[in-house]
Amino acid sequence: MKLVVLDMLWGVSMLDYYISEYVAISLDESLHTVGMIHFLNENDESNLTSKRLKYGQGGFVVESQTAGWDRLLKFIPSDATVVFWNPDIANVIKGVNNSMSKKRRLYNNKICVKEVYSMMSSCEKRVAPLTFSVAIDELKLTFDTDDWKEPRNRGKTMVRLIRKLINSGISVDGDDFKRYFLSGAKHKLEGKKYFDLDMKYHQRKRRELVLESLRDRFTNYDFDGSHITVSLPCAAYKVNFKADDTEIVYRRYDFSRGEKREHIILEGSDIGKKVAAIADAIELIEKRLSYGVGNSEITRLLQAIS
């Protein structure tokens, strides 16, 4: 089972996106590293000099994405399987293949490691979106976060991740796992226990991220793992953070009775963006109340004369 681990870093120019770096690591049948190449796109002028000095031997500059792709095709053995974490890389390979002649295309079998790991790790129980960093945390693999965006370091870490997946898979399914892995038969991996994942750790980490995001907007708040509560001058608010289609429930600090509810849709899985959407909606309600019956000064006067 020969594998080539592939990772890329995207850059942005005034005209378009482009691939700033290419990293490929070749593994033999025993999952030992037998070779690595690292390309730097010369369009990435901001990092070119520093990365030349940092990586030195084994890395070189290419003048375009096409030139980098040519180098990559020469490096990947014809009998190797190409593996990567980001599913967008599959689209990149497809797009490049369509733009090149048949003799210069990548015909190898391709595997998205993210999809395989999702099947192996009971994704429905995960409390945070599945990212490369989450997978590294769940499997208790170490990684220097200062080098998180360096494809060379990400590639090396992904080699360790793949080794753990394959070894864990073989321990459960024997040699059949290699066939599942190479053929892309991901449905064969569902419903089995490959890892003992510490979900409590991730619940705690998720709570810390939510509280950190709330801290930027409010002074009196809390998060119990499922509901966000916020206290402001006009009202107390509560929102179910786990639900995408949910409500903001609030009770005003005045002589009015009962709870009020306003519908809100939380799109996406980014914690910071979801908290920001909730905060914006709460502040909009609070602003509206401050000009109405919920205004603290009006409430004080009404209570004084009642």
C-alpha cells in the first residue's frame, strides 16, 4: 500500500486565488517516509525569501501552478494512492487534469482522509465541527500550533494521523481495512469503535470558545454547554446554541409579565460566527426595548408613581 500525502496552501492575488505551496510526502508499504518534495510558487513574493532560507534543501521554487503540477506528477509513483485531508484538493486535481493533456494527468486512486476519519470516529457524537486540528486533538497527536499553516509541517503531521488510522483500522477489521481504505468503501467503516474519543474534553473546549466569543460582546453572560444566557439593562436573554433553527427567549426587567420569543437561524458551524449572530440579534432587541416600555428610566418613573 504505497501512499503519497498531499497538502497545499492557497494564496490570493489581486486577480485570483492560486496555489502558493505544494507538499508531497511518499510512504512505502510499511508507511515509512521515503521521499518528500516542497514547492514554493514564485507568485508568493511575501514569503519567498524567508521560506527559501527556512527549508533549504528539498524545497524549490516554481514559476507557476502548472510548473508545480508537472513536478508533482513526476514525483508521484503510478502505483501509489494520493491521500489528503482537505476535500477541496480533489476538486483542484480534477480541474488541473481537465486542463492538461491525457499524458500529464493524475490517474491515481485518491482518498480524502477527512471523510475516512469521519466514518471511523462516530461524527454524529462530535460537539465541534470536524477540522484537521480537531482530529489531531481527538487522537491526542501533538502539533505545534505556531506552524499550523505550514503545509510541510501539516503534511508530516498527517502522516502520523494516517498511520494511526490504518493501525487502528487493522486492529479492528484486519487486512480488510486496507481494502476499505484503498477502495474508498467508507460505508464499511460505520458503526464500529476504532477509537476511545474523549468527548468531554471537546465539550469543555467548545464551552471555552463560546465564552471567549461572548466576552468580546457582553459583561454578564454564561454558557452551560447548550444554552447561552445574557443579562442586559432591559432584559435577560436565553438561546439554545445547539439548534440551528432556534429562538431568543427574553424576559424584561419591568412591570410586564411573561416571556417573549424571537426566531433566529444560526447558519454554519463556526463558533465565533454563531455567537456573533446571537449577540447581534440580542443587541437589536435590547436597543428596541430601550426606546419602548423596557426603557430603564421610564420603568423607574412608572414604578415611582404606581
